[in-house]
Amino acid sequence: MKIGVIGTGYVGLTTGICLAELGNKVCCVDKKKRKIEDLKKGKIPIYEPGLKELLDKNKSRVSFTTDTKKCVESAEVIYIAVGTPAKPTGEADITQIEEVSRDIAGVLNDYKVIVEKSTVPVKTGEWVKRTIKLNVPQEVDFDVVSNPEFLREGSAIDDFLHPDRILLGVESKRAKNIMMELYKPLNAPFVITDIKSAEIIKHAANSFLALKISYINAIANICELVNADVISVAEGMGYDKRIGRQFLDAGIGYGGSCFPKDVSAFIKITEEFGYDFELLKIVEKINREQRKNFIRKIKKSLWILKNKTICVLGLSFKPNTDDIREAPSIDIIEALLKEGAHIKAYDPAAVARTREIFKEIDYKDNPYDAASESDALLILTEWDEFKNLDLKKIKEVMHQPIIVDGRNIFDPKKMAEMGFTYASIGR
Ligand code: UGA
């Protein structure tokens, strides 16, 4: 099939390249000229394992352009995958969705399926349809489909190619058949709903996962009060198939470009329709508090932070990405700098992006140089590289052997045996 993808962010780019892998001819469009120039040269603007290799493999089937018209005219299915960032008030800013809908309408020449791939508030599909109808120069048939994406950064390709389900919010049989044909090679179960339900499913799923994380973080705080172990508690809960072990890792809270934005957007959109989603407000509160708790933990270990050298290992919001959007590291580093601490930091992928925010940090090329002469070491992201650290060497190079682990990657007993003062979450 001929596919157009508008927007080359995480979702758009992965979708485009993976659809090419399935044998389709894909045209990806973005307004950012430099990005498109880079993509034409095979340069991927994000850190996503395997994406460059997959693009190289499928380069005969993927093209990049800044020309929406060119892309839309030839495509049978057009994906809208532009950003829906949070406004300062928390609601989703869907300006780009509206703009793209008008752009599509202006060049709509034939029946096409317009797919809402970006995460959007419920009823956006209705607006997209209305906007296109109002702006088409001549009468032309089209369908809007909601097809939310459930891929995670860091494992985007695998998530796209091996999804738990494919969600299609549709209004017509014609659009449903085209979309089912397109995704047939993935051999995954289809969930077919109306458009609004599909939009809600995406917000509800991300919010539920965020809720799971805040729930286990609340349990971690209780564990700390009574000297219990949150990892054992999560394991004991997780064996119950109705609960499941995934997303029960206590830590310094969720970050990234999805959960924080989607939870607040869901609260806002439901408020607009007259529902006060108090439950999700508490989810957000626990998430914010978890970062503050971590700062308290550091203070408990170090007492005064002023003029102390603190080593930060991990800057990205989770492993296998260079993304630092809403990363707990940002709030934590900001608080430490405010208290007058000196920071040395290392991350396998996210240093360049963090440098744009914090110029005053001493960035190092490896964890040992970052730990050298430091008064405490913080684990903020659970990269595999940190799980395999030579802790003997770390202890030797540190000024004092204090580790505050925000991701529970080490065994407290072993750390104590090695002579570390070790604090973690909920243990
Ligand atoms: C999330 C969802 O998992 C995807 O299904 C969805 O498609 C995506 O948002 C999206 O809406 O685009 P992502 O943000 O890439 O994916 O990352 P996750 O792996 O879900 O992690 C989110 C945050 O939760 C990270 O900060 C992670 O450290 C934290 N987390 C996750 C925990 O603190 N504990 C856990 O047990 C799991």
C-alpha cells in the first residue's frame, strides 16, 4: 500500500519505517527541513535501538519530504503523527493536529483513510473530520480512523512489529478493511471500536500504567515506614495474573514524553466533560512527591549538600533512550544545584541533551570518572551498564562510599557487605 506519515517524531518515524518493513511504500513528511535532510542521508534524529538499521534495510521503500501535498496526493492511507504537547495548564495542545488536518484537506484528491496516530483527547477525531470537511476544495470521500500506538521508547520496533493488540476506532467498513489489510502481516489481535472509545483507550491505558507505578511507589513508602521490602511485595502481588508484575517497579517516578503529558491531558479533558478525575490527580501527586522523597533520602545520607560532590549516573527518563523529557533527573539535579552541590554526571546516551539544560555540570565519559572523588553516587536510570558496574572500583575512587539508588538495581545486603552506605526505594 502507499502510505503517508505526517510527523517524524518517535511514533511517526517508527511507524513509517516499520510499515515499509511490512512491504509498503512510505512517504514521511515533516516541516523541519534540517531533519528531513538528515533523514534523507539516513541519519536518525533520535536514539532508538535498531531504527537506523531498519531504515537502511528498507530505504528503497521510504522517502522523506517537507512537501505535504506530494505525500498526501499519492498515499492511500495518511497517518497523522504530529506532536500533542502539554500546555502549561496540562491540557493537550492539538494545534498541530488541526493544522495538518487543514493541510490534508487542501490536497485531498481521492478517497483516503486519515489515521489519527498521535495520542489525542477524546473527540479529536470528530474535529479532524469536521476540519477536513470544511476545508476540502471539492466534494471528496474520506474516512477518519483512530489507531493509537502503544510502542515504548527503547523498544519501539519490537513493540510495533509484535503488538499485544491493534486498536482501530472506525466509522466505516471500507476504512476498517483497509486498515486490517495493512496490519494483517503483524498477526496480532484486532480491537475494533468506535473512534471515541479508541481515543479513550489510549489515555486510559497510559493513565492506568502510571497509576500502577504511583501505587507501587506509595506501597514503597509504606514499606520504608515498617522495614518491609517493596520488591518482595511487588513479586507477591505480581504473581496474581489479574495484577501482573510489570510496571510495579518502585523508583523515583515516571517521566518521559507520554505518561506525565497523557495523565494530565486525561484529567483536563474529562474535567471539560464534567468529570473530576480525582484518582489521577493523586497519581500525579505521588509521582511528584517521589522525586522530593529522593532528595530527602540524599540529605539523610549526606546531611549538608552545599559544596558536596555528587555523582549522578543516569539522565534519561529510562534506559535505552537519550530522551530526557520530564526525566526525574532534571528535577533532582535542579534541587541539588540549588542547594550548592557540585555535580558530576554520566549517561550512556543522554549527556548531549542534558547539556542543553545544565551547562554547569561536569559531564564525564564513564561512570568511574563521574564517581571519582564524589561524596555520594546517585542511580537515576537503570541502564544495564550500571547494573554491571565494578563496585569495588567505584568504592575505591569515591571520596566516601555512599550510594543512593533511585531504581533499586543493587542488593542492599551485598552493598552493606561491601562497605557501602546504601539507600534505595522501599527497602
Ligand atoms: C509509554 C507506554 O508504556 C507505551 O505503551 C505508550 O505507547 C507510550 O508511553 C506512548 O504513549 O507513546 P514510554 O513512555 O516509552 O511508553 O516508557 P515506559 O516504558 O512506559 O516508561 C515510562 C516511565 O515509567 C519511565 O520513566 C519509567 O522509568 C517509569 N516506570 C516504568 C517506573 O517507574 N516503574 C515501572 O515499573 C515501569
